Amino acid sequence: MYLVHLITDTDNWEFLQNRFAEFRKNPKIICSSLPVISNTKESDKAELIKKWWREIELQSIEQALYYNHVIHTDITDCYGAIYTHSISWAIHTKKTAKEKRGPILSAPAF
């Protein structure tokens, strides 16, 4: 619960939104699992499947013309095994996170 409060603090939330906007600018990073809302007669699930098909399956075939190997990653259920410091590396960059290493702010009183 503390983590949710920390992340959703106005300044922290704005920082995270900006960081993810930077990630979206990188054409090498594709997130095909974000939920979608259908704007057609199709169900949301059908639209999500079609989106995944376009972004993963068709792109894999297209890229096969140029590359010999493809790597698909799926981070489902990774949180029990992920190194927690890698989260701060991703959010702040590895260099900055290492320079500003220290304890988390004290937990707020609820």
C-alpha cells in the first residue's frame, strides 16, 4: 500500500508519466499488452487480439526478412523474481540510481 501511495504522489506520478513517454519514443520498445477499448462492433478482447496480431505476428514475419533471430519477452509474473534495484535503474537510469542510492523515504502515517 505504501508503494501505491508513493507512486501516485502527484510529483512522482508526473515523473513516471514523463519517463514512460520517453520509453514510447523508442521504436525498439513495443508494449503490446496494454488493454484497448474497442471503437467498433468488435469486443475489447477481439480488438486486443487483433492489435497483438498486427504488432507481434505480422512484425515478426516482416522482420524475418532482415534478421535471423527474434526474441520475444513476457514479464508476466516476474515481480517475485525481479531484482528490485532494476526498477530504479529503469525509472531513473542506472547511473543516476547508483549515484543517489539510499533508503526509501519513511512510510506515511495512514
